[in-house]
Amino acid sequence: ALLYTASLLDSASATALDCGELLPSPERAKILAVWHLLEMAKTTVDRSIACLKPSPTTA
């Protein structure tokens, strides 16, 4: 579920960034704020996924 969520957030982030490039300044700022929130959520999910991976043990 976390991998799927990360993929969805990645797609949403890319879509928001693409849309922001086409808009004038005030609307663009709003879209970039949404993009930033999506990136923060994606980072949280990515870190959660990384924590699930077992760390290598040293001998």
C-alpha cells in the first residue's frame, strides 16, 4: 500500500508541477504550494518505506 501511495503522490506531484507552468503568477503560486505539500507527503511515505527495509547486520 505504501508503494502504491508513493506512486500516486509522484504522479500527482508531476501533474501539479506541469499545470503550474501554464498558469499566470497568482494561480501558479497556489499550484506550486500544492506541489510542495505533495512532495512533503511523498517524502514521508518514502521514509516510511525505507524504515520497513531491514538494515544489514554487521558481522
